[in-house]
Amino acid sequence: MITVEPGDVVKLHYVGRDAKTGEIFDLTDPDVADAEDVETQEELGPVKILLGDDQLIEGVEQAVMDMEEGDEQTIEVPTEKAFGSRDSDNIKTISEREFEQHDVTPRRGMPVEIDGQRGRVIMAMNGRVKVDFNHPMAGKDLEYDISVLETIEDTEGQARAVLDKHFEDQYDLSVDEQDITITFDADVPEDMGEAIEDQLTKLNAVENVTIEFEADE
């Protein structure tokens, strides 16, 4: 059996559940969403994952690397290989004035994003707001249904799997065997191009990466 390894790209469907309650907290399959009446604001569909790039929680990635194309599996993921334990240091007290500056009235249960961190308001009282920045599934054991739909082996397919997560029509891709050249639009920041180059070099199908930027008109 040929299994996948770090640097490979796989196309997956998965369903993540609270192992104790069975409640779905994350999924990619629209058919499961319809069957179990799960509401989501995101467009559902298979995801392409670069293994070894921390795009999956540890327990799920380990399971996928023991699978091959066409495999389906249900796994238990303990807290320490999921989102970790809850950490009291991730609960912050913030002045209500910071919310007022953005015309926001904080309410218990409200999702917020502050300095790039996502959290949830757990208390708003006396001008102070407590926000919990722990992952909602922190401290919980999980269960995942995983389906490996496809392993993407060609150089172009692997490269586009990485690029399309961040950019839509903002790049041109040229492929010469295992060598790729990406030309970004002028409005793509150069530091983003450097970060993508680091990610692309992790791909097993890619040997050399060249990043270029279009000149401003």
C-alpha cells in the first residue's frame, strides 16, 4: 500500500464532531450538511491539503498519512492531538471603549476578531469585556470522518493547490517538469510572495521555485 507523506497534496472530505456529544463543529461535505441539517455560512466542498504544513490538527494529519486514495476512516482524536487544553491566559479583559470606537456593542456569545485573533465574548459588564480566545473545541476529545478522495501528484496541480488558497486571478504559473515560476500581479505584497515561496518548496513534486512580480504600469 502506498501511503501519503509530508510534502504530498491530498484532496479530502472530513466531518469533525465533539466525541462526547456528537455535535458537528466542522465539515466540508455539503451532503452531510444537508442530511444532518447543519447550517454554515461557508461554501462547502473538498479541500486540498499540503501535508506537513500544519493545515490539519495533529491527530487528523497522522491518520491521513496512514491512508491512501479512496480510503475512508473514522478516528478518535484526543485533546492533546486536537486543539489542546483550555488556557486561562487566552482569556483577556478588554476595555469596552475599544469596541465603541468601532461602533460595536459587545454582547455575551458574540464572535470577535482582535489583532488577528478570533475569540468570543464571555462577559460584558461595568465597562469591561472578557473575551475567550481559546479555540471553541479546546479541551475536548474529537471524532473525525475522513475520506481521501484524491492524491495530487502532478507539479502544476500541487502548486495550484497552494496558490489558490491565497490568490484567485492574481498570478500566472509556468511549469517546466519540477521547476515552477509564479508571476504575481503588482498589487500582491512581496512579503506574501516570499511566504508562498517557502510553502511551495515543501511540495514533493516541486524542485525549484522562482517568484516574479509584474512591474507597476
